[in-house]
Amino acid sequence: MSDGVGAAIHRSAATARARARTAVPGRVPEVLDVRSKDGTRIHTEAYGPADAPTIVLAHGILCELGFWRNQIRDLCDDYRVVAFDHRGHGRSQAAPARAYTMDHLADDLHAVLGAAAPDGRPVVVAGHSMGGIAVMAWAERYPRDVDARVSAVGLVNTTPGEIFDNVQFLRGPQSLTTVRRRVAQTVVPLARMPLPQRMPLRKHLLSRVAVGTGAAATITADVDRMLGRTSARGRGGYGRLLVNMIDTVDPSAITAPTLVIAGSHDRISPPGRSEWIAERLPNLLELRTFDSGHCGPLERPGEVSAALRELIETS
């Protein structure tokens, strides 16, 4: 069997599997064959016309590509929307415990960009939370590709690092920040333990931390389901990475026009972190603040979709 025929059969089978669990009801994606630099399989779906302008969406930790379902639905009639699961998340392969670093975040996104636009045409890239960190890490790791591969960037509810110094929950005296970080570093290996699919306390914590006041209970339930489907290695690997982020990622490597979106009630990536990023971007388009917690694409879906549509149109 030729390589071309084998790849076509693989894509057809993968698309059939995606039909059973599509991010957007009624939409059957094309499943792209993506392997990262180290060979890890990155589950990637494409919606919309193949010849349309393309936007690539990167979700945050403990989520999956379905986190962007509202934006995929709102944009895929007019644009090609490509979304992927980070390694160890959703339907992507769970890599070994040591393979969850900034370089792996960057390499995975690099592989997705290559599959999303094999002809090399520039695409728009948007990242939420850790997905935004992935975009910044990619720009630092692949600086020669930024201008050629990316026409515009959206950073949504994103932090540049120093996470434990800036989160707005479980806070105590500033003098105890180092102690809190050490406790978290000690506890984070427990994230590798199996989780029950349903855990009422977990859902309660998510409602207090991950979403804004007044967010629909269905949003918290969605985030809880995605968390429950994240592999133990994915939780532990990237959990350890983020807890140990005592430094910052430099956003100035992103030279493309960039839109930054903050949530006024975001307790994980507070608005001040978006402001910090915006101040250091060489080509800032705008800093917008929506009335949301950390999950802006779920809490304010129409506003985020409209902002991304603008970004595509102006790129």
C-alpha cells in the first residue's frame, strides 16, 4: 500500500471516529494527522472551507479542543477553524512524565501550524490560558517562523508566568508566597492519581475559581467534564510546569498584530497579567476586558467569537 493511500485511509478512519464525538453538534471535522517533534500524536480537528482564511485555537490546561466549541460554531461557515488537544489532554496521546515542558508546548503548536497550513500561508493563532503560554513559548522557540507563519495572534485569559505570585484565590500574606508555592510543588504529583468522573467538591471549587460570579452552572459542569477526561500524565505534567513557573515568558517575541483579552473577574490570570503582556507586545492591536472569569470563551462566547472574527478580518 502506498504512503498516500495509507494516509488517506488513516484520515478517513479518524474522521469517522470524530463524527461520534464532534466538538460542534452537526459538524463533522476533518481530523488532521499531526505528530509533534518527539513523535507524540496531537489530536487536531479542522472545520470549515479548506481554502478559507485559517485560525488555529489552543485551549488551556485541563481542557480540550471542545472548550472552543462556541467559537468553532460561530466561525466555521466563513473560515477554516483548526483546534487541537494538548498532549495528555482530550484525545491526544499522553506523553511520558518528563515530556511536559515549554519546549513541548512550542513543538506541539509548531506541528499543528504545519498541518493547518501545509502550503505555508500565514494563519491566525489564538490561545486561552496555557494555550496563550504555548503561543508565547512557540514565538520564543521559533522566532524565524513568526512573521512567515502567523498573521495575527489572540491571547485570551493568559498569564506570562509567576502564577502563584498573582492568582487571586488561596491568598495570604505576601511573605507566605514562597511557602504556598512549595506546598503546591509538593502536592502537584498527586494530580497523576486517577480521578472519578464525577466529584461534587471539584465542581464547587471550579465554580469559585475558574468562572466568574453568575456564570451558568452548565459552564462549570462542562469544565468539570473536560478536567475529568484529562489524562493523569497530562494533569501532572503540565500542572508541575505551571506551578514551577516562577519566571515569565517574554511576549515580545510575538511580532504579529496581537489582540489581548482579559476577564474582569479572572482569579487565575487576573487582568493585571493581561496588562503586563500588552505593555510588552511590539504590535499590540488592543487590550479588551470582558465581564468574565477565567473561561471567557465559554462565559462570553459571542463577544470572544466577534473579537476573533475581527482579528481574522484585519490580519
